[in-house]
Amino acid sequence: EDLGRATTERYTIRDIERDGEFLGRLLIENDLDSLRSDAYLSYRAAYIIAVAIQSIIIMAFLAWTYFSIVKPFEDLREFASDVAGGNLEKPLKMDRGNLFGAFTESFDIMRSELNDARQKEYEAQRSKIELVAQLSHDIKTPVASIKAMGEVLEARSEDEKTKERLTSIVSKADQIDVMVSDLFAATLTDLNMLEAENTEQESSILNGIIRDADHMDLVISEGISECIIMCDKLRTTQVINNIISNSYKYAETAIYVSSHIDEDSLVVSFTDRGGGVSEDDLPMITKRFRRGENSKGKPGAGLGLAIASELMEKMGGDLEISNADGGFRVTLYFRIA
């Protein structure tokens, strides 16, 4: 009974022997609560040490993961955003110690090559602009001289046939001048360098622009409604020159100009009596290098109305075309200031 209780209560039990003869057992009572407390403290210390070691290992792994995988990936993503935004000057730092080291070098080489290609493209664009500008100048200068001499000779001539021929020479000179201007404008548009500097202008300036463009005296105008419009005078002159030149070329009739104010726009219409164009051609003739069926045998590159439409958009306005009143109508919308 004592042995059972001693075992239950965790006594220390020692056998007592003398000369090999078993004499009995010694029962030593232990402080069980103290033993349990010591054991608990030992287990707790071991647990804390184990958790601390595991935490250090996890933190070290997370740090390695961030600096070797996550951070390089974020750098690559930021680099891709810079490249997509056109920033090709910022290099990508290379670190062969992370998993993306080889990719980083490849991406930076790609950036460098793209930057070089962009610089070469820019230089090519500048060369193209300079070439076209020089050609425009070289062509316009003699054409202007031919036109001036033709006008002088026309004024002095008394022979009707000679006057007609001189008038034709002046008209052809104007056509060449318009075509060269369109070529230069088309080049600038292709390079996204065609700009319009909008300023507030009195609508009455349109009367002068129309009058200067109508060297054949075919325009019949009701006068322009008075208001303040937003436009670039130089670009507006180019638009109206193209419209009137087109009517000269394809209609060869009177050109009727009318205008009215519609809410926040000044609407100006140019209508000839040349029979118009086919309905199938209407959607296409404001596209570059597209011409209607009635243009066969006529000089031109199909740029006039396309350039006019693009210039009106640059000025915040619009250009519409239609068949009306037995002819072709071009309607311009100028934004009212």
C-alpha cells in the first residue's frame, strides 16, 4: 500500500541491500509541485527558444524572398512603366545576385536599343522636315515669281487671247503653290508636328481671306456673320484656299458662300454648282490620297480636303461635306469665343 502511494505521488524509491540480500525499499518523498514547476519552466524555455529560432528562420527567408524576388520584380514593373511612358533615359539597376539578374541585363539592353532607335527616328524626322521645307521653299520661290510676272503681263496686255493664257498661267501657279503647301502640311501631320495657334479673331477676317483666295472672281458671298471666333489665321487661310482651289479645279462654276451662327459655332458654307460627287465617294474624299470619280484627268494628289479637315480639327472646329443645290458643299464650323 505504501509502495503504491509512493509510486502515485512520484516518491524517489531506492532498494536497500546488504551482501546481496534484499532488505527493503527506501521511500523518499519529493516536492511534486516544485518538480512540476521546474519541468514547466524547462519546457517553456525550450519552446520559446524553438519559436525564436523558427521566427528568425522565417524572417530571414522572407527577407531573402523580398530582396531576391519581390523587389527585383517591382523594379522590373516600374521599369516597364517607364518604358511604356516613353522614359528611355532611366537605366535599370543590374544585380546578378537575384533571380532576375540575367533578365535585368537583357531588359536594360533593350531599353538602350530602344533609346538609340528613337534618337535615330527623331533625326530622320528632322531630316525629312528640313528636306520638305527646303523643297517647298525652292519650289514656291520660282512659282511666286512666275505668278507675279504673269499678273504684270496680264495687266499690260491688250490682246484677249494673251490675257486668257496669262490668266491660266497664274491659275496653274496658284495650284502648284497650294499643292506644295499641302505636301508640307501633310508631312508635319504625319510627324504630329502640325500645330494651330488659336487666338480670338473677328469673324470679318474671313471676308478678307475669301477675297484673297478668289483670284478668279467666282465667289458670290453674302458676307460673314459678325462674331468673335477662335482660329489660327494662317491655318484658316490654308483651309479656305484649299476649298476654293478644289471648286476651281472640279466645278468651274460660281461658288456661293453663306454663314450663320448656330449655338456656339459660326457655320460657313461654300457651295458650287458643279454637280457634286457620287454618294459612294463622299465618305472617302476627306481621307488622304483619296479622290472622287469626277477627279479623273484633273491634277492633284487628294490632299486638299484631308488637310483642311485636319486643320479644322486642330483649331477645335469641324469640316463637313455634302451634295447640295446641284453641286458640292463644304461646311466649316468655327468655335465662337
